[in-house]
Amino acid sequence: LGSSPHINLMAKISSQSGKKLDKVSRDPRTGKAIQERNSYAVSVWRRVKMKLDGRDPDLNKRFSVAEQVEFVLKEARNLDNLSVLYEGWTPWV
């Protein structure tokens, strides 16, 4: 890994007890802790945003609310999707 001036400094921060020390990456200019992004969480967030923007299932076309509802209903009634449904799922219980 290349050393970035923003990430290469390691600081020791004491916990509330004052005895346990953790290493935290800090920005050398601001001194604030650098938080790593969870790539899976970011990908889920992007997928949800696409759905809310009407870009699901096609990224190149923006669907209206009515078109999105129609797509979801069509997927729910699709025999291929229903055939792989978990047989133990009992929505009526």
C-alpha cells in the first residue's frame, strides 16, 4: 500500500478507562479520525438510491412510480421467481 499523507499517521487514543490504547488513523491537517467506508454498505445504499430514483431495473431509463409498481408486481407473479420460493415461508401464519 502506498503511504498517503492523510492516512499514514497513527495516533494512540486512550479509552475512557485511560489504560487501554487503540491505534486510529488520523488526518495530519485536522487531527480527526479517518473512518473507513464499508464497501458493502455503500453498494447497498447505491442500490436503494437507484430504486428511489426510479432507475431499477434499467439504469438508463427513469421509471415512473406506476411503472415501478407494475415491475414489482410482475416480478412477484413471475413463475420462475415463485418456483424458487422457500417452501417453508408461510406468510399467512
